[in-house]
Amino acid sequence: MKVLKFGGTSVGSAQRIKDVAKLITGSRNIVVLSAMSGTTNSLVEISDYLYKKNPDGANEIINNLAQKYYGHIDELYASEEYKQKAKELVNTHFDKIRSFTKDLFTLFEEKVVLAQGELMSTGMMNLYLHEQGINSVLIPALDYMRTDKNAEPDPVYIREKLTKLLEENNDAEIFITQGYICRNAYGEIDNLQRGGSDYSASLIGAAVKAEEIQIWTDIDGMHNNDPRVVEHTSPVRHLHFEEAAELAYFGAKILHPTCILPAKINNIPVRLLNTMQPDAPGTLISNETEKGKIKAVAAKDNITSIKIKSGRMLLATGFLRKVFEIFENYQTPIDMVTTSEVGVSVTIDNCKHLEEIVNDLKKYGTVSVDSDMVIVCVVGDLEWDNVGFEARIVHALKDVPVRMISYGGSNYNVSLLVKADDKKRALQALSEHLFNEK
Ligand code: ADP
Ligand code: ASP
Ligand code: MG
């Protein structure tokens, strides 16, 4: 059994839903769908108006979104009977959203609003397949996808519940389920964070021990650099789990950062494929490495670096512990670390407690902060005894000011910190020197 996940653009119009239907029929797999593209953003906007106690603002977006869905329904279904069924389906979801325009609005209600996008896209796909005479079965994510008290997915619960639901529907030709949405430890509706449908797919893949997890999107696999920023990028055919995890964590939007771990633990290959070009080979992510190869570059935005310089650090034990403890106290994760005999630099991407952190750090040294920075991450088989890769990276960036360089934490990445203003030219230069050299 395989798990096939289709992102928002892949189900973004009636025609796309029809194209996906063609791709998924014929084998008994689990299909995970995101909301139609733009829907979750609209639901966030609706919630924003409701938080601000502006029901008119919310209603305007709700009505526009509903009109869009009526248009999709008209185009998607052939018969009046199914158009009517689909209209009733989406109306139930819009009625749910509208019910919150009259009441108190909290995080709890927001989570319910955000869940409606995936509930609609899967319901519509299921009805479309039925109209085509296919015995598809909708497996509600809210009946099996669950997080624990630490807001981490609960793999035992997920496996037990999902296996049972699949067994109960033994005659199904295909299973359809929602990405992104789940319940929390208290049974309330919750989600796996924006972009989290990839995570749903890999949790489901791990639960059913799938033979493969396929992430279908709008591009032919992981490219060797960010195609939104750099010209002439090309798809990488093969990545190791660790390489894919580093790229996802450091900004390659094609994959949600959390999605690799469940697949890696269970050694399930992940294939990235293009819905608009289904025959393209895409990218295969597995346990295999290509010796000595630099694979791709990614960038993580909105980074702040903090330097703590201390004359007293020389030979002092416990200095780093004290510094890290301050970040821990404010629940602020550190991304990069570089040290010298007189100081330490770290980067963070969550500046909520920056002021307090800087204040506390001043007890131990002189503190300076650089904001609007970007981590550029070069990924590949970068074992330390493979000579030459550091030189190639540094040479590519010879005209770009580099604030920090970090290597040695993993065999798969070199990270460099540059100014946000230099991001484009840094990425472009790395592409030219590492991948496109003639
Ligand atoms: P989906 O809605 O299917 O989940 P996303 O928008 O989340 O799709 O991810 C696909 C997008 O990721 C692509 O359209 C592309 O612009 C962006 N992207 C960023 N970095 C990369 C990369 N290195 N390789 C491929 N795509 C990337
Ligand atoms: N629909 C959700 C979002 O837009 C989840 C996803 O698409 O992965 O973030
Ligand atoms: Mg995505």
C-alpha cells in the first residue's frame, strides 16, 4: 500500500481535482489531500476578523469563498444529483464557519475554522469519485490523527485507530483522508501547523508501514536551489533522508520539515512528484547516499544572530551552559552555533523574547545583535574526509560578506549566515559554482 499526498495547488480547481482522480484510481492506496489552494489562507483571514470582533469583515470573506466553491462544484460534477450533494456538503462547512461569527472567538474556535478546508476538499473528491463509479471511502482524520500532551503525534494511537478504520472498510477501492487536521490530547480539533499535510502523509505511511510515501505538488521534485529566488535550478533525482531533512528544515518549502522523520525511522522511501507532469521522475528520498556529491542549497529567512563576547570565557568551564540556559529559559531554539576562545555566536528564528534574552546574556559578556539575516545551507554527502567541498563553497561566496560558518554538526550540511539583502546573490553564486559550472 502507498500513501499519496496532494498539496493545495494539486487540488486547486475542478480540473485539477479531475486530473488527480485519474492519477489515484486503479490501485488501493491512501490518498491524503490538502485544502484547495488559497482556502487555508482565507480561513486564517476569517479567523483574524473574528478575533478582532468584526463579523462583517469575516462574512465578506466567507461569502466570497463560498461563491468560489459553488463555481468549482458546477464545473466538477456532471449530474444535478452530485452538484446538489456537493453543495449540501460545502454548505454544512460554511454554516459551521458562520456559526462562529456570533459567538466568542478563541484559539479553540480558530482550529475548527482552519479544519474546514481539508474537510471540504476531501468530501468533494470523494463525491467526484463516487460519481465516476469508484468505491472510494472517506477516512476522517479526526477519527485517528492525534497528538499527545506535548503536542507531538501519538504513533501508537494513530496506528491502532487507522488500522481499524481500514479494516472496517475492506471493500474500498481507494481511501481518501485529510492532511493537516488532527485532534489534540483532549480530543479537541487541532492541526499539524501550516504546510502540515506532508507530515500527515508520513505519519500515515509510518502507521500502515506503507511501501512508499508520495508527495505530489506543483514542481518536478526537490530542486538544487530555491526556484522562487534563483534561475536555472534543476531537480535532484535522489536524496538521503538526512539531506532532505536538512533542506526542508532550512527553507526548501516543497517539504514540511517534520515530514522526513517518520519515514526515516520506518525506512519508507519518499517520492516527490509533479501533478502537472506526472511522468517526470521527481525526487526519491531514501537511505542511500551518493558519495561525495553536493546536492542542493536552501535558505532560511528571518534569522537573528546574537554574539556574546567575554574576556572571562578563556578557560572558563560552564560558560556555554550558562548561555544556552538563557535561551532554554525563554523556550527559544538555537539554529546555528559558532564558538571561539573569546566568545560565541548563535542564531535564532523566534525573536519573541529577544529583549529579555539579551538582557540576561549581558551578565556574561558584551552582547551584539544582527537582525535581518538568512541561513544559507549547502547540503550533500559532506563527510569530513571528502576533501574540497568547503573550498568550493567558500570560493563561490568570495564576494558575499559571511557573518558565521558552521560545519561538523552533521555530515550533510554546511551552514553560512549572510545578510537578507545578500540572499539572492549568495544563492545565485552557489548555484553557478556548485551546479552550473561549464
Ligand atoms: P503544496 O501546496 O503542494 O504543499 P508547496 O507550495 O508547499 O506545495 O511546495 C511547493 C513549492 O515549493 C514549489 O512550488 C516551489 O516554489 C517551492 N520550493 C522552494 N524550494 C524548493 C526546492 N528546493 N525545490 C522545489 N521546490 C521548492
Ligand atoms: N492546508 C494547510 C495549509 O495551507 C496544510 C497544507 O496544505 O499542508 O497550510
Ligand atoms: Mg506544502
